[in-house]
Amino acid sequence: MAELSGRRILVTGGASGIGAAAAKLLSTQGARVAVLDRETTAGPASFVADVTDETAVAAAVDAAAGVLGGLDGLVNCAGISVTAPVETMALDQWRRVIDINLTGTFLVTRAVIPHIRLAGGGTIVTIASASGLLPSSVGSAAYGASKAGVDMFMKYLAKEVAPSIRVNSVCPGMVETPMLAEAMRGIDPAAVQAGVRASYPLQRTAASEEIAEAVLWLTSARSAFVTGISLAVDGGRTFH
């Protein structure tokens, strides 16, 4: 029997990158998956919403629960990155990163919790970042601060909703996603790879599918006694 047979899970940011990989993997393990993204995705359980829009989020979550017959799992993957030094970062850039990465996670999570409670319990897994555990490159202060906030929000939430709901964070390092490609635009690829080799003991970036495997573990019964953790899946960067 598939590990997640009978589970009903909402994945935000599921149109691309880690979110898409997680949605695909959870589906292969028997879960019924709904995707929430600001972009349209294929399938009857696909919902378009800006995670910073409280009304739109509530409506999309309720609609997803309606299509799936309830919700007992959430995977928060929606997020953005803006690269700029603090001294030159515009206030609207800072606010957008915080609004999407941190406030958006709060809004979706808050809307999903009543559905998980109604189902009798479940799991919440959120993609934070190794940049929220240990500073990374110059220009990533807003992103790192937002992800550190996400990680701590999950820890507080884990205490609030226990024991019926388990809450955990996955903290990736550099992952080959469209967001990374955008952040690295204009930077010499050889320099990027040299930096990876110097900072990551495994000397490479990750594939989205590798992060999805961590999401699967934290969503499945295999991690039944795990809650409130920050699982670094970062090739060793944060211990190095």
C-alpha cells in the first residue's frame, strides 16, 4: 500500500520548483493533492490565489477541502527571493519578501488548521531555508530573515496544535529551481559552482526531488514521533 493512501494534502507554490516536485511525489505515494499557486496549473484540484490575500487564501483553501473531501495535510512551498544589499534595498522589496514568505505562510496555515482538526489530525510541513539557519550570500538578508521567521513560526505552532497535528520545517540549501535561476542571473556559473564547492561538503546543489523526499518523510507515518524540527537538507552547508 502507498505510504500516503487516503491522505488529502494541499501544496502551495505547487506550479514549479520544490512545490511541483512535492505535489508529484506525494501523489505517487497515494495522496490526493490540491495545488494552490499564483499561476494556473493543470488539474481539477488546482487553485489560483495570492498567498498574501487573506480573502483569496480562505476561499481557495475551502475550495480545495471541498474538492478533496477535507484536508489532513499542508505543504507550504510558496515563496520568493529578492537579492539586494540592505543599504540599497527598497522598502517595497523588503515588504514583498516578508509578505509572501512569512505572512503568506501564516495565512495559508491558519486557514488550513480548522480543516485538519476536523479530519482528526494531520501534518504541516513548511519549506524554510538553510539561509534562515546560517547567513548565506550578501544580499540575502530579507530572504534569510523571512525564512528564519517561518522556521520559528512553525516551532511555536508545533506547540500550539500538538498532539493532533505535527508541524515541521525543511531547510534546503541551494536547489535547482526557477527561483534560483532568477537569483543567479548575470552571475558567472563557474563562480557559483566554485562557491558551492567551497561551502557545501557534498559539493553540489540539490534537485527539487531530493527536497520533496524530506517533505514526504515528514508528511508520512515514518516520522510519527517528530514535530517542531528544522530539517536541514542542504548538503552540509549549515554545519560546515
